[in-house]
Amino acid sequence: MDTAESLLDIHPAGEGDFWFPTAGGRVRMSVTDDALTPFGGLVPWAAYIKHLGIIDALAKDAPVNRTSPNAAPVYDIIQSFMLTALTDGRRFSHVERLREDPTIPQIFGMESVVSDDTVRRFFKSIDPAVGAEWVARHARPMWRALPEQIILDWDSTVQPKYGHQEGAEIGYNPIKPGRRSFHPLLAVVSGTRLCPAYRFRSGDTVTSTQWEQTMEDARRWLGDQQRVWLNRGDLGLGHDAVMRWHEQERDRPYYLFKLKLTSNVRTALHQVPESHWQGPANMGAWQVADGSLQLHGWKQARRVVFARCLQGQVPAGSNREFWEHNKHEFAVYITNLPERYNPWQIQQLYRERADTENVFDELKNQWGFSGFCAQSRATTELAARLLLMVYNLWVLFVRFIEPRKHTEAKRGRRWFLVIAARLVQSGRQKELQVSISGGWARQLRDGYIRLHEWIRSTAPQFNNIMPVSTPGGADFAMPTA
């Protein structure tokens, strides 16, 4: 008897599967040919993206000339990268995680998920300036969900790099001193966590470097429907050139920046008369005072708001003098806001920008903003722009599922994307069977109903929007249901 035939007789079909004795009893593991996916939550996302039409428009308008009949479709390349970023990818090689998922091409209408080399080559072929305008032009429909007047919170971040990446230079790097880095500049719309502006910069720049060009780009990319009412920033933007840009024309935004406590600023702060401080000098309570300041190199005096908080008293014995000193925490804000905004309002208005730090933390630690790096600057820059587009789309998408508050990606992916599912196809009908139950199922069901009604009742690209209130009272616009 043939050896193969004897094995079949001894081990009937199915007997070769694994059986494991577990605490819950004997469990059999077997292989199935069904199309399974860990990302069952991608189906609502696919419908949302298709309705907006942004990725389709990007693919049709791509600034490349692809002549090879064997070249991968541009749509497949863009979709492969954006899905990698969406599903917690941090490097180009992480696109390989999706190539073994048979459901993704069927759900998103792709020929296949392309390789990481294909993505890198495509990104490298696009000039950075052309790529910036290309992405910004097709991101514009998202900004229709914003209020007419917005506040932009500006900040920069240090991205340490390893190897020989184009544009990585040695500069200020508190995390890895002496290490080459990038130093991108971003703007976040206050109260929404959306990022409409990004500028790639080498590591030897400071926060205010190229700010004017970035601001002009942001105004153009946002369009005429959204007006920037106020620009806010920390110590790095309190420069004369940045403030003069705001003051040159009447239709430009106001500014509110925090000043670095240099010796001249400290001198002006200590010269504020005690009678000018508003509020009681109690432990832990802030006091504010209005004033004006003209530092060396400034052509004019500007309005400042001084703030101090009593931290305690320094005894005479420890300060080597005959009297005690009060110990304060100080802050100085500079602005061209009208006098009708009192010092308390200005201080509170600045403190509200603290949420911007949470956006940077989420981008770097939950979206791989510091990843997707290649030797070519064009590749790295375009990857960052498309990653920000995915992030912005996701911020709007999760509002359907959880409209009452912002859900960070770390939790949102776990609850809204990672859902075990099986794709069943009968003729032209596709059905994705998911396994969910309990309160989680009810939350998803309510979110899917809101998304389904929005798709059914609106034209693509956020043509119908209505203002809603976010936690904290900031105005935000969401698609109507």
C-alpha cells in the first residue's frame, strides 16, 4: 500500500487538527477557509470614507504620471498607507500586517494591499511643495465642519531621528541631546483637536522659524468660510516679527502668546505697583495686572498681562537678609486683544490652549507621527501629511460613535475597530458577521445608526453641518444626522 494512502486510513480528515485540554474543557483548533478579519469595525469607516470621496479625489488628482501597465493603482497605494496608519501602524513595513487580511481589498474596492516599497517609491516621486498643495486641496471639505471663527493653537515638537534621514539636523533636543531631529510646526483648532496646518522643518529650527509662511498656507487651505480669530502660542512665538505680522493689516487675527521670563521681562514684572494687582494675595491664588512693555528691538510698546501666584514665604534667615520675601510663580502674556478683554479673561483664554499638548501626545504616541520615516525627505513629509489627514478624519468619525466626548485612538481603536468578524459572500451580497454583545454592542449600534442616517440624508463632503457643543463649551460642527 502507498504510504500516503496508509496515512489517510490511519488519520481520517480532521483528525490532524489540534485538541487542547483547557480549564474550560477540551477545545479543538482547526483551519478554515472563511475570510476572517480582526478589524470588523472597518466597514463603517469604509462607508464613511466612500461618502466623503476624499481618497477617491486624491487618487484621481495625484500629481504623478504613471505609465507602466503593471503599476499599482494610486487609490490602492493611498488606501494601503492610510489604513496602516489607522490600524496603529508606525512604520512603512507595518503595511505587511494588512496584506494577509483577505477582507480589506473586498471592503475598500482595492485590487490588493500594496507593499511598503511601493508606498515609499510613490511618495518619493512627488515634490514636497506639490504634495503639500495636493493634500491640502482635498482636505478642505473637512474644514466645512468647523465654526466660522476659530482659534489656532500653534506649537512645535522635536522628533529625534536615527540614521541618515534627509532634513534631520542637530538642534534643540531635550529628549536626545546632540541627536539629529526634525522640528515640525503644527496648528490645532481649539476645542476640536483637528490639525489643519503642518510644516516639515529640520531640527536646527526654532518654533517661530517659517511661522509666517505656515500661517499664510493655513489661511489659504482653510478657505474663505473659516476665519482665524486668534493665534495662540507658547514661549517660542513671542517674537517681534510674529507679532508685527498680526499688526500689519486690520483683517488679520489677534494674537496671544506667553513671554519668556528674560531679565528685562522680570524687571518690568517687579516694577508693577502692588495697588495694580487684582485679587487677594492668598496662597495658591493667582493675581493679574494689566500693563505695557517695549523690549529691546521692538518698534512699539505692546499690551501685556502680568500674572503671579503666591507659593509661600522665604524666611529672613535663609535669604541672608533682614526681611522675609514672598515666593511667587510668574507668567507674562502678550496680546493685541482689545481692552474690553480684561486680564482675567486673557489669562483664562491662554490656559485653555493646554489641550493642544494632549493632541501632540496622541499624535506621537498613538498615531506614529514620529514614525513613517525614510531617507528621502519627500517620502517622510508626504507620509506625515497623509497621516494627519487620517487623524483628522478619525476625529470626526468617532463623533458618530461617541458624540459626547473625544475618544483617543488608543481606546477608540480597541472599541470601534478591533472587532473579530467573518466575511460571507453570496452572489453580489457581502455580509460581515461580527461578535459583539452587552453595552459595547448598544454603543456601536447607536453610533452606526447616526452614521447610517448621515450617509442617507446628506450629500458627500460635509455639505450639511450643524453646530454642537463639545465638553468644555467650545463650539464644534458635526454633520447632521
